[in-house]
Amino acid sequence: MVRMFRPMIGVTLLLWVLLGLLFPLVMTGVSNLVMPYQAQGSPVYVNGVLVGAAHVGQNFQPSPDYFWGRPSATLSVSTGKAKPYNAFASAPSNNGPTSSALISDIKQRIAYLLKTTPGLTTGQIPVSLVESSGSGLDPDISVQSALIQIPRVAKYTHLSESFLTGLVKNNTLGPSMGLFGRTRINVLELNLALYKALHS
Amino acid sequence: MSLSTVLTWIVVLAVFLITIKPIGQYMAKVFTYQPTFLDRPFGWLENGIFRVIGVSRESDMTAKQYGIAFVGTNLVWVLLAYFLLRIQNILPFNPQHMSGLNPLLAFNTAASFTTNTNWQAYSGENTMSYFSQFGVLSYLQFVTPAAGGAVGIAVVRALSGRKLGNFFVDLTLVCTRLLLPLAIVVTLILVGQGVPETLGAYFQAHTLGGQTQLIPRGPIASWEAIEHLGQNGGGFTNANSANPLENPSAFSNIIETISMGLLPIGFFYFFGVMTGRRKLAWTLTAVAGSLFMIMLALAYFPEVAGNPIVNSLGLATHGNMVGKELRFGMGGTSIFETATMAFTTGSVASAHDSFLPLSSLSFFIGMFLNMVFGGKGVGFLNMIMFVIITIFLMGLMVGRTPEFLGKKIETKEVTLASIAFLIHPLLILVGTAIAIHSPAGLKGVYNGGPQGLGEILYGFTSAAANNGSAFGGLGAALPFYEIALGIVVIIGRYASVMAMLLLGQSLLKKKTVPETSGTMHTDTPLFAGILFGAIIILNALTFFPIMALGPLAEQYLMLAHHLF
Amino acid sequence: MSREMVTHALFESVLKLDPRVMIKNPVMFVVEIGFLITLILTVDPNAFGGHYPAGQRAYNLIVTIILLITVIFGNFAEAIAEGRGKAQAESLRRTKSDLMAFKWVNGDEYENVPASTLRKGDRIRVRAGEMIPADGEVLEGLGSVDESAITGESAPVIRGSGGDFNSVTGGTKLLSDTLMIRVTVDPGESFLDQMIGLVEGASRQKTPNELALSVLLAGLTLIFIIVVVTIEPMARYAGRSVDVATLIALLVCLIPTTIGALLSAIGIAGMDRVIRFNVIAKSGKAVEAAGDVNTLILDKTGTITIGNRLASAFVPVSGGTEAELMEIAVLSSLFDETPEGRSVVTLAHERNLTMDRERYADAENVEFSADTRMSGITLSDGTRIRKGAVDAMKKYVLEQGGVIPEDLDARTEEIAKEGGTPLAVLRGNVIYGLIYLKDIVKPGMRERFMELRRMGIKTVMCTGDNPLTAATIAKEAGVDEFIAEAKPEDKMRLIRREQEQGKLVAMSGDGTNDAPALAQADVGLAMNTGTSAAKEAGNMVDLDSDPTKLIEVVSIGKQLLITRGAITTFSIANDVAKYFAIIPAMFVYVVPSLQALNIMHLTTPHSAILSALIFNALIIPFLIPLAMRGVKYKPMNATQMLMRNLFVYGLGGVIVPFLGIKVIDLIITALGGANI
């Protein structure tokens, strides 16, 4: 046992230098050299102001003139109260399948959507738009989720529905590598396009 | 099934199928010290390490020495990690000024990462400094799976009639020859997909909606790579691989899924090459593979059908999207979750607590069995344990005392296999019973009804299986769970591994009985069927009551639209 | 199975309830503990808390009774198995008691002493009609002995000094002549004593495989204890606790009681089967090892062949006719009483040539001698008719001035090549031809070796013959290997070689020079007619002295292991149905929708639990005959065997309890017991 102290501690320290220090630092260096944009977290700037990260969803819900993302169940770290799209504390709702909170939340969201969107019926709402995501930071919504929001966005932005439909179509992302996952819309991207349309 | 699901599954499964042979053969070369193409970049490094610590490839250990080296080194890691986590506030690479961890959380985290469980009672993005993330936790995510793999390798050596080898040599070689090279490749692919790899501080974004958003960054890609290649599963952030920072696309999701399975599956073939019984390796792979497919189906179809209570609301689409990310699709999510439960990784790309009961059953099956490939090496040992019990129970029916690999299975082997078999349900059921019996344990429950029981059960099962995922509703940051689960991960890790190590040595010492037509052959479809049946029945008998009270009860209540 | 034995076994099974005895069988011990707990709950249903309705007491009582019956059934299985041995031991003991011996003092003086005072080395005299009082070696004399008391074989056997037939066993009866015997054992160690001990099972220890299985069963029991104990808090979490009697019922149903109850009975019955086969196994371990044997070493003579060479053809030379040759050959054998001689006459008879002995009554019979190596008759006219070894005959013919037929050597060689033994036949100085003597393989041996091969067992034939002859016989008999011109050391070397490859070797033998090999072999079957050294060295003794029994012993060993495996598999497979009976019943108040799992549609929760428990108890006596008789065993390869047994005992084990429990539930319901 005592004779093993040297290899135990030695292997711990040497591998620490290799795997705990060299590996991440070298990878960081290489990544920033080769793919600096991605390595830095895919920041998105508008007029020199950092408005978000391309892959991280944001809370657009307070603004009816933007497209909204999926419900987010993240909380504030300090207060423990709901704080949607809190990237500092990614989290799901953890509501189980027979949770009454789950069902009442969904019903509330449906009601809110119906209230805020002219002409919308429950039968048009995709389930993903009323069920909260796994990270609370889901950047995407389905195409249908974007299309049903057009009447509301049109109402508040005074842009025509057909223009918005075109916008949605132009910002539809195909499956990853053209093969995997689903067709979707990055909400930040769509709203950026919307922003540009409004501010150009 | 959508085209995207089919494609995703086919690609992942095809990669597993294609790589099993080359990885197994490559591993056999590495661990019999034959030359490989990586000698040039890493050979000098390894030789240097061996010289400094005073071991050589020839210094073979006994099972006891190997076990002591394994446990002793793990102890060094726990102490080191505990110490560094406690004082992370005064260490460098702490741009967000995170404070040092409290003693209980530091213990729980050190124990859980050292045992390769990676259960997290904290949220990474708001608790850990960059140094703790890469200098402590990411480091442990290299060496602890390597240590588990080393034990598996030692047992395979014993089963193949070789001496056990040296723990420190195996540990180093798993790191340099398997994990590190793969990690470099995977890191770069993930960065390409948009996973950050930086030491820069978190972003403060001013959103279009006029709010501010603090966006965490860090050396996440290198973390993700080893998290999955080592079947670790500790997330850089709380939401783990559901977080777009860790897993930004359906393709990165596939890469992470594949990373989890490469080595555990290859390990099966490694055994085949080492023992010269490739057919047996395929047989065992087929058994584990069928279980994997059953788990996959269970994790997919109920989710696509959706929650009947929600379906009754009359929305446009069905399908349970609670806790799921849109970009992966149902197919990508289900295969990631199946992989993470099968290979005992424990990372998640969605919230397990929000899965429907039958899908939860799939997760429980993965952790109960703990050998649907499992963590590399360790999962294989569990498979061998079931093989030995099965052979012993059924093998008598051919009229010979049971034998495996030409070695007679006698009292000692049966005792050790029984111990290894017994520990798992013991930890899970007794742990859950204690938690459910005590107010401190009940305090952590989030969901009502059977799902609440499931949360506690999932916690202890995950700890015992060294999986690390959770029914996230459980308040694991309570002292009760930090201590109880900390103890369970330790026993779950070492007790069964030691038993299997001794079992390997005991078989090694035995004379080999030649195979005849009177021997029960273990490399046939018949045996695969028997093994499959025995595994299902033995585990069903053990866990059926608790499954009846948990997921099955939840399923029936859900069908009855019962809410809690 | 007599009524008396059953009564006695029932009595024994109650005695075995003593916890100090029960604890040796952990599985059944758990049932007994369960019984005690439910007994307390019958006296006071609220003993462990709770407020149970009045009906609970009756339910607890029924559970208690079924548990007691379960334990008793288990004990009964063991007792009945032991009982058979005991009955046999009893009759042996009767043989032994009250024997007297004439112990030699000096000169002609003998002292009449009780047999129990005889020590190793004492000399005793036994006269016709007396019982042989102790095991020993015959020093002087030759006599016939009735060994039926031990072997059950009524035909007397010859015992005499010198050679391999000098050992006598105490308790047998000398029928003729007088024998001087040296006692070879001390009191209590005699063969008879050993046999009594063995059949009684007094010295029975768990065999290695039985021990390993016990460990696994104990492990499974422990797991199920954990499962059942932890159900209570979980059910309470879900809203309602489960009563203790039901939990115990579930536990008893889950733990492998079937195999737990029958395990030792299977072992005892296996030994017993060997004994009833007239083979004494000195330990259960030897019987188990027999099942594992990879290599069987068999002597050619007496085991594979019938022991004597017999005439199988007449081969004329130099243009002679077969009829002529046959006539001379028969003449030469007319008064020859050896098996070879008889076989010549028989063969000729089969070919329609019969000669009258009376006609040649005046001929002179010439017996075989090692010197001349020929035999025959000299007719009254002086014509010499002889048969004998070919080279001896050639020499003789040349001496008599005859000529050697030119094709004689060729014919001779042909016969030798085929493994036969040629005998030349001559009249006067003319060789007429050859008698083809052949080793005859015992009927059915070829098929048995084929069976053995299918079971993965290699057979090796040992013979003193030359390689050519040995090869022919080996081919004819279908053995896998042979050793020609074998000396005892060769056998030893062969055993060692096989064992080094990890194989288990079985052999039979009788001579003193077989003793080391018998001791070295994993299964050494000594012949009862053999020397005491051989019997001492082997771990089994065949009372009938039939070396082919080795094959049966292997089968019995396999059958023992298969029975153990089959009942274990059956026992564990049973649990599936029991779960479907008990779980929905147990949790019906907790999660009523779990009734969906009640796929057997059992009437009430109580009837479901009691049905499963009753089935669990009844299956034990139901399987006792199987445990005693052993699973039907047919030689086949491992895969076929596994398929068959898995189908019967695995699949059967899943299905039977579904039917059984349903039927019992219907009966309980019909009797109005469902709402207890």
C-alpha cells in the first residue's frame, strides 16, 4: 500500500497536467484560432451592441411585436421566482406527466395565446409552443408555431401578413446537415430579420 | 416515424456497428502492448510518466493489488477534488467570482465525479469557476472512466488467461490511447457546431426586447467531448446537453450520442479479441443490443403518442414536448436518452422527470440492468456477472457442472457474482425505502403521486448505477441526499467492481476444461436467448413491485386522467 | 415407497422443524421464520401495529397454516429421500450384528471371539456355511461365497488366495470349503460400515455444485427479502400500507422454495440411484464428478469385447476346400472345452457340420500346452490332428517333413491385419488352413460409444493386444482412441495427460496394479471382485463387477445435475406468475388501476394471494417424485439437451403456475373462501 503512494500521487499529478490543464487550454487556443466565432459562443451584434448568442433562446414574450419562443421554466437564482430564458440557470420545469401544474400551465398558455392572437383557435396551436423546453433556453420554434403568431405580430408591427409569412419562410432552417432533426425557426434570427425590416 | 428519426437512428446505430470491430481490435493491441499508430505522438509521454511514477508494463499486479491501486488512487482524487472545490474562490480562472463550495456539496460532488457518477447537486453555470470546471471536474471525467475501464481491462485479461496487468499503466493508456485522441477530434467537431470553447467571461447581452441576458460561456466543447466519451454525464450547465450551449444542433446531438457508445460497445469486441472468442463477443453484443433497441422503442413511441391528458386539450399536434428541445426532434432525443441510460453516461438532452411513464420505464431498465453495454469496462463486468449467474442457473440442465470460457464455475465464483448482483438492488431499494420513510428524504420530492416515488427511486438508482442523471424535480441539494447519494455512489462503484476483479482472478487460476459437444456453448443464438431471458426475469423479479408502484401506477393513473 | 416409510418421513419432517436443523437450509428457514411471524399475527393481528378488521385473523391463520405445510413438505422431501437409504442401511446392519469369528491364536488353536473385536492383521478361519465376520484377504483356500447380502446377486462367487480374487467382505457367507483370512480393517471401518454410513446419508456433505447452488439461492433469497421489506414504506408512501401476512406470503412465493425444499432430496436420491444400481459411491462428489467426465478409459477385454476370441471363419489354403478344413478343425476341437474350441464347433454347427463325439471316443485328447502351443486329438489310427499358433505349426510341419503351403503366410497376415488371431489346422503333416479367431465386441457397445461421443465424452480403449489388432477392435467398437500393448503405467500416463488438459477422467479396474490409476482418476470405479487395494483406491465400487457400468454412472451423474438445474429453473420461472397474482392483489387498495395486471382474473385479493401460496406449497410434493426419480435423461448433445429441458422446465415453469394458481383460485372461490 505504502509502496503505491508514489504511483498513486504521481499518476494523479502527471495526468492532471496533461488532461486537466494542457488539453483544455490547447483546445481553447486551437479553437479560437480556427473557429473564433463559434469558440467565442456565437455572439450576435446589432449596430455593435451584443444582442445575444445565436444558439441561446431569449424571452421575447413581453414584446407582442416579436415572435415568441417556447415557454421557459427557468428561475431566478437569487429570488427563486420565474425568470424565463435565464441562461445563468438553465433548467426544465420537471413537471411529471400527471402534474396538475403541467396541465394548468399549458391551459394558461393556450388561453394567453388565444387572447393575444386574433383569430387563433386551440386546434391550430402546436403542442411545443405551450410546453416548456428542457433547457429553458430553446432557441427554436416549429414553423407552425411561427405562422400562428403572424396575426399578432402583424397587428403590432403593422407589417402585412404576407410579408411576415415570407419572412418566416426565408428564416426557416432545414434539418441539421440537411438530414437530422427537424425543420425549425431560430426565434432570435427571425426577430433580427423582423427588426431589420422595421429599422431599415 | 419521421424520416429524420429513421436517419438519425440509422446513422448512430450504423456507426456503432461499424466501429465495434476496429475499436475492439485496436484496444486489444494497445492493452497487449503491441505497436499502434499512436506510439509516435504518445509513446514517449507514457514512458516518461511510467519512469517518474516507477512502474512498467511488465509489473503485473494481483487482483488485490489492482483493487487497492484502483481504490487508493480514487481516494487521492476525491481528496484533491474536495480540496480544490472548497477553495475555488482563491484559484485562477474564475471570471464570474464564484465562491468556494460548502463542505457537503464539495463532498457530494467530489464523490460523485470520482465514482464516474457525475450526479450534480449544483448548477454548473452559477456555481463553478472555469478552473473547477476544467481543472477539477473535466479532469476527473478523464481519469475516473479510465480507472473503471482499467479494471474491466484487467478482468478481460484474466478471462483471456493473461496476468491482470498494472493499474497505473492501464489507467494511463486508457487516457492517452483512447480518451484523449477521441476527445481532441470530438471537441473540434463540437466547436464547429457552435459549442463555445473559451476562457472569456460570460456575455452580458442587451436583447432586442429590451432586456438583459447573462449568457454563460467557458471551455464547454472540451468538457462535452470527455463528458460523453467517458460516459461521465456531468453537465457544464444545469440543463446539461439540453442546453444549446452544450448541444446546439441535431448533429452535435448525434456526435455526443455516438461518443457515449463507441468505447463501451467496442469493449465487448475487445473481450472477443483478447479471449479469441469473437463469436461470444457478438453474442453478448446481440443481447445488449436487443435490450438497447427495446429501451429505444420504449423511449420513443410513448413520447410520440403524447400525454393523453394533454392530447385531450385539442391542440394541433400530439407528442410530449415537455422538457424537450425542438432541434433534436423526437428521434434524436430518444436515442440520446437511450444511449445515456444504456451507457450509464447520465447526461441528458431533455428532462427525464417529464417523460411519460413507459419511457421512464426504459430509463429505469437501463439503470437496473447496468449492462446494456454500460460504462466501458464496468458495464461489461456486469454483463459477465449476469452471464455467470445465467450459466450457473441454466447450465446445470446440460448435465455438467457449469463452466464459462472453459473454467468451472464453483462456489467462489457464484459467491462473488451473487455479491455483485445483490449490491445493486440493495442500494437502490434500501436507499429508496429509507428516503421515503424519513421526512428529510420526502422533503426533496417535487412531483406528486407515483412520479414522486419515481424521483427518489431514480435518484438512488442513478447513484447506484453510477449513471448521474436525475428526475430533476428531486431536490438533490438537500443535505440528506448529498450524504445518502454520496455513500451510495461509493458503494455502488467499488463493491461490485472489486467482486468482479476477484472473480476474474479466481477464474484465471483455474484449469481450462476443453470444450466438447457436451459443453454448453455460450456463443450461440440459443444462449443469447437464454441470457436475455434470464436477465429480464431476474431483474423483473427484483424490481417489479417498485415499478408497479412507480411508472406502472403512473401510467394507469395518467390513462385515467388523474392529476396530482 | 411403503406406507410405513411415509409415516416415518412425516414424523421426521416434524422433527426437522427444529430451527437448529432448519438453518442449514436458508431458504426454508426463511419460510419457517415467516410462519412464526404469521403465527404471532394470528394470535394478535395488530401485534405489529395497525387496526385490522376481524376477518384478518382468519386470513392470517390460513397463511400460517400454508406456511407450516410448506416447511413440512420441504422436510418431508428430504426425509423420504433419507428414508430409502435408512431402510437399506437397516437391513445391512442386521447382517452385521452378532457375527462371531474364529481367531487364530497359534498352531491349530482358534479362539471364538465377537467379530467386533477383530483388528487389522488378525487371522481368522471361516468354514463352509459360516458368515465371513470381517473384510479381509484370503491367505489359504478356495471357496464359493454368497455375496447376495451386499450385492443382491444370488449367484455365488469364487474367492481364493493369490491373484485378484482374494478379497472377501464381512457379512457375506462362505458356501463351500474353508478359508484362512487376514483381516484388513479395524472395527467401524469395514466395507459394510462404510456402506451403511453412505446409504444412511449420515456422512453426507454438500457436494461442490450443491454448495455453490445453495449460495446462489441464499443470495436470491436475500434479494427477495430486500424487495419485500422495502415494499412496505413504498406502499405507505403511495397511500396505504400492506399487511405483514401478505408481505410474508409474497416473500415465500418469491424465494426459491421449490428448489430449496428439494435440493438435498435431489442429492440424496442421486446417491441412492447409484446405490440401487449396485454401485457404492464413496461420496456425492464422485457422483457429481461423473457427470463432468470428459474421458472414459475402458479395458478391452471383458468391457468392450466379451472377453474371449471366437471362431468367425475358416480360411482354407493351397486350394483346399472349406468343407475339408472345417471337418479337421472341428475334429481338433472336439474335446477342447476352452471358449475358443467351443466356438469352432459352434461355428461349424451353424454351417451344418455336426460331428459325434461318441465316434471318436477312442481318440486321444491332446491339451494345449505353453510348450507346444497347440492342441487337438490323435485318432486311434495315429493320425494327428492339431490346431495352434501358426509359427508353432509351421515348425511342426517342417519337422514332420511336410511342406508349408505357399499362401499360408499371406492368409495369416490378412487375418492379423484385420485384427483377428489365426490358428493353423493340420492333419498329419499337411496344413489345411486357418481358423479365424476374432474378438467379439459386445452387442450394443458401438451405439453406446456413439452416444457418449454425442455427449462429448471421449472413450479410450486399453488392451494388451498388438497395435494392429487393437486398431481393428477400436474401429469396430467405435472408440475414439486406444492404447495397445498397454502396461499399467500407460494407463496412469494417459490419465495424467488428459487431466493436464483440464479433463476429468473415469476408469474402471480391479487389479492391485490398477490401484494407482484408480486413485488418480477423477472417477475410479473398482470392481467388487477386485483386490482390496483397488477398492480402496477407487471412489466407487461396483458390486456387480461390471466395468461397463461406468457408462451408466456417468449418466446418473449427469441426470443428478440436470435434475438440480431443471428444478432450479422451474422454481425461478414460477415467480413470474406469482407476481401477476400477488402484486395486483397487494396494491389493489393503493393503486386500484393496477388491477389491470390481474391477468388471471383471480376473484379477490385474498384468494389471489392464498392461491399463489397454496400453489407454492403444493408444487413441492408434486415434484418429489421427479426429484427422487431424476429428470428423464437421454444421451444427446448439450444444445439439444438444453433446448429440451429449457422448453419443459423453463417454459413449463412459466406456464404451469398460471394454470395452477387459476385452478386453485376457482376452487377457493367455489368453496366460498374468496372473501375471507
